Amino acid sequence: QALLRPYMLRRTKADVQEKLPLKTETLVKVELTVPQKRVYRAVLDRNLAHIANPRASLSNAFMQLRKACNHPRLLEGGADGEEEAIRRALDAARE
């Protein structure tokens, strides 16, 4: 380590933080595609009783809804086999 120390660039968090610009967040709201809406509705209908229970943990239900919104195969112009993926997701949501 003593041999390498002169050749290594070491920065502390305090040094780096001073130079970073402030973080900005931009929210872009978009509509769900038709396939996404179908899967979202199927997941929501399946979990409706669980969501209505005030003592239930909602993290799993919300995660499933989030996956339905973000899944790349459910976006317009998605990967090949989009229809098959949608059918499987709908079938899984109904079970």
C-alpha cells in the first residue's frame, strides 16, 4: 500500500460533495398502454380483497401493480412475443 499510495487518486466524500450539482427530479406523467391497463386491472381485481383489509400489508400488491406499469414487454412496440407475454401475465393474474 505504501508503494501504491502516491499513484492512487483518493477523494473523500466531503471533497466530492462540494463539487456535485444539486439533485433535481423531473416527473413525467404518461398514460398506460392498453395492454398495461389490462394487466393492471387484472392484478388489481385479484388483490382487491387484500387491499380492502385495513390490517394487510400492501407492499406485495403495490409491487405487482408497479411491475405491471414498468414491464417493457407491455409497452407499445415492445419486444417480440408481446402478445404472448401479455396473455401469460393476464393468466397469472387470474390465478
